[in-house]
Amino acid sequence: MRSVLARRRAPLSIPRGAARAALLPILILALFGCGTSNLPPIPDDMPPGPGVAVPVIDLDMPGRSAGQLGEWAETQSGPLGIPVVAMESYGYAAAVLARSRPDCGIGWTTLAGIAAVESKHGSHGGSHLDADGAVRPPIRGVPLDGSPGVARIVDEDATARAGSPVYVRAMGPFQFLPETWQHWGVDANGDGIADPDNIDDAALTAARYLCASGGDLTTADGWQRALLTYNQSGAYMAKVRTRAAAYSVGRRA
């Protein structure tokens, strides 16, 4: 997976003379409330909670089996700010792994947290999700050319054809590197193609990769190991955890 450059912002200091003025808006909010006062707090759990249970569906149904989760996804979509098609994908991937790797215990919330950070659930840069799970136009990461905070990975085949360096770019709503996708990519929507630009395929591939990397994702150690294998950044892991934890209690991240 691609590396992420964590950016830190220096803490702000408030001059002593401005303390009373700075406190006034806080007191007003405390007295009269604010728009987020009714939202549940984001838990500090590690790993984040699994969220609302995924209904039992026929995982072997021909075609796009994830579509069976439409009603469940619609009830979650609005409160969480996640497209229905994306919710179906995350729920389906978690259900498949619950059968194939019951020892893993990956929750759909973890997949949603990753997709939120990586691509805003397939909406980064003006892209959108179609009903078949395809992300259009496809999402591509920055060239991994060794710039500050970015790994340097050369596409050897493309470089040989071009005669000059061509750098790898992460692909799709889960931002897989081409090499990783070649090894792990699976077809989840029954069209016979493992496509990193389809959120069904990408979510199930991510779930398989995370379970293989972390083992038991219901433990703090397993979950952290899986996320750090996906992206070797503590700041990245913290972002995913916060979003997944928010989804676990039914609120937007």
C-alpha cells in the first residue's frame, strides 16, 4: 500500500488578555447547545466496534450478491453519509469473510473507515459510484516517484515500453498498488473480472488482505497489525480507527 505523509499542525496559543473573549462562545454553546449535541460520542475502542449487524444473505447467489443488502444499506446510508452501493459492498465483504475466515472477525466498519480515508467512498476528485459498484471516473493516486513523503516504485513494464521512468499509482476506492492487486484481487460482483475500480471487488479484496495480514482483527494487536500492513503509518491508522469507530455508533465520521 502507498505511504502517507502525516502532517501536524502546531498548537495554538491564546493571549491572556483574550481569554475571556475566547471563552464567551464556549459558554454560549454550553448553555444553548449546538448541532452535534445529540450525536453519540466516538468510542476510543481498539479495535473499533463492528457496527450494526449485517443481515444473513445468500452469498452464493449469481450476479451481484451484495445487492441483497439494499434495505440494510439504505437504513445506514443517510446517518453515516455513505452511499448505499458502498454500504452494500462493505457489508457483503464482511459477510463473506465471516464465512471463509471466521477467525478473523473483520467488521464492515473497518472497511468503511479505510474507504473513507482513501477515497471518500469512491467520490474523491469528483468521481461517483454507479449502481454496479464501478467508480467513474477511476481514481488514481499520485505517482510514486520518491517525492518527499512518497515511496518510489517504478512500473518496470511500462518503463521498458516508454523508454523513461513510469511510476506506479495506487488504484481505485481502496487505493491498491498494482502488484498487490495482481496477487490479492478477486471478483465480488460476479462479472468475471477482478477490477480495482469496482468497490465490490475492492472491498472484498481489502477484507481478504487485512485478515491475512492481521489474523484476529477482534484484538487490538491483530487490528493494528492489519492496518499497518495496509499502510505503514500510525497517523493513517488513527484516521481509519476514528472513522470506523464513528460508524460503529451510527454517526458520520
